[in-house]
Amino acid sequence: MSHKKRSIIVVRESEIQGKGVFAKTRIRKGRCIIEYTGERITPDEETRRYDDEAMERHHTFLFHVDEETTIDGAVGGSDARFINHSCDPNCEAVDDEGRIYIYAMKTIHGGDELLYDYNFELDEDDDEEITKRYVCHCGSPNCRGTILNTEATE
Ligand SMILES: [Zn+2]
């Protein structure tokens, strides 16, 4: 018998994209599931590492905390980096003084994929070609067609 703490989530192939995170058991609404961890980097470092022009698709392992901080989940990040985007999510990312936690927005059943709304915001100078890389394939009936935040106001 192992005394290792039993995880409530598992990473496996997703129908939406690449890998996804799935509930191994019922997760009650409001529960904190996992912290989104990884290396904390500046926007300049983010640009140095991930040149938008060179990316075929959006980067899924980045979490924008604020104007000064991005978490790069590709560097020592938790399984939270594998959580896919959905326009009809069952999870939400909550900023607690700069640390990001994924909470269940509704009760999630065993086997369900964990999803949150990325609501990505692009730089003002990003053009249509770049915008196209953020197309959404979540498959939900109310899919807005992009993982970008379309409600952002300048
Ligand atoms: Zn969608």
C-alpha cells in the first residue's frame, strides 16, 4: 500500500487538443483543484522565448498573471498547464495575490475533462494572422470561435 496522497486528477489525451486534465473522481463546486505553477517570467522574457510570429498555434503553457508577470508552465510547471480552454468551462482560474489556482466552477464528475476559459488578451499591434492562431475547437454549443477575450475594452 502506498501512502502517497491520491490525486483527484489525471493527465491524458484530450479530444480537444493534445493532452488534457481529467477528474478521477467527483469534484465538488468551489473546490480548489490545483495551483498553476511554473517559472515566473517578465513580458520581455516571454517574447524572447516565444516569438508569436514563429508559433503555429497559441502557446498553451503560459498564464498571464498581470502586466509584469507570466507563468511559464513549461518550466517546472504543475499539471495545470495541460488544462485546455473551453468557452463553456467547468473551472476558473483565480488570482490570489499573484498566485493562480484552478477552482471548480461547477460540480465535475469523474472522467470529465477540466476546462477553463483562457480569455487571452493579445497585444494591440498583433494582426489578423496572429489572431487566427487562437481559433477555438472546444466544441461547446456556445463556442465563440476563439480563445481570445472578445469582451476586452480598450
Ligand atoms: Zn470554444
